[in-house]
Amino acid sequence: MTDWKTAVVDYGMGNLFSVVKALQAAGHDARLAATPAEAKDATHLVVPGVGAFGEGMAHLEGRGFVPFIRSWAASGRPILGICLGLQLLFEKSEEFGNHAGLGLLPGKVVGFSPDRVKVPHVGWNQVLRRKESFLWEGLPDSLDVYFVHSFHADACPDDIVLGVTEYQIAFPSVVGRDKIVGVQFHPEKSQDLGIALLRNFGKALHAAVSRN
């Protein structure tokens, strides 16, 4: 039994129960949190999500999670964004207009060009390791994982790009600074490698981190 008490932010978007089950399989005591009060005693925070950026931020704001998540990140406790959750960590998005994000990581979210590649990016693809991180412990330099998305992180400083994936361009598919991390793919759909990465996120509670 681990000491990883993990709150999965329930803001009405995403395959929440699949994420909870995957976290539990990775050794987390994982539960949904529909309000900040339900997450306040957790050791880890996960922001999942499937859908549009602006709607996601509106839902987080409506349930009081925006200041809570910012405060959580500032405290140095581990936080993981998955798919839309990764995108929400950034400063802004160009999806259906311009929208402000949580601002926990520098950069913006832009769309793939449908003139150059099939959109959305759906299916198995590789993540190539770029920077060292506690997320990579025991994992190969290349991960075959499952994606579903039409937008991606852009204009990120090199020091936060932990992994990249090729689809039209080489885009940041794993990002992080200190214990704020995000993955564009779905670990809950990525079989054993996804479970291993979620287990490594659990270990972030005691992991030493440094800025590359």
C-alpha cells in the first residue's frame, strides 16, 4: 500500500473513471474530486480532460478549481495533466478563439493544420525522451502510447519539453517543470507503459527534481 492519495479533478470533462482505475492499478489511492474541498487532503492531483480548451477552463472556474490548482502547483506538490489537462497547464490556447489557461507552464496551445495531416491525431504513436524526469524511471527512451487530440503545445522553452512526438511536426508530448508535469497521450489507454508512467508520477511525492 502506498501513501499516494490522488485526487482526480472532476470538472465534467474526460474519461474520469478510466483514469481513476488506471491510477489505482498503478498503486494510487485515487478518487474523484468534484470540489476543491474534496481534494484538499490529497498528496497528488491529476487534471484529466477531453474536449475544448475554453470549455475546460470555464468548467474549472465554475467549480472553483482554478485558484486551487494554481495554489497546489505553487506549493510544490505533484500535479499531472492528461490530454486536455496538459493543454490547460499552459498560458493560453488558440482553440476556437483565444483563451487564457492556468499559466503553470510557459507556452501556448495551437492546432494541427488539416491541410498537412489528418486531424485529429488518433492512435498509437511514439514519444521520444528529450529531458530526464522522474516520469521516465525504468521506461525506455521511446514509448508507444495512445493519442486522441487536434491541438498541441507550442512555443515552449526547451527546458520544459521532456518528450516529443512526430505528427506533422515534432510537438511536445510530455512536458514538465519541477513536479508540474503533463502528457498529451492517454496513459489510461496505453497499457503497461501507461501504468508504469502513472506509477512514476506517484513516486514524485519523494522525487528530487531539478530544472534542466
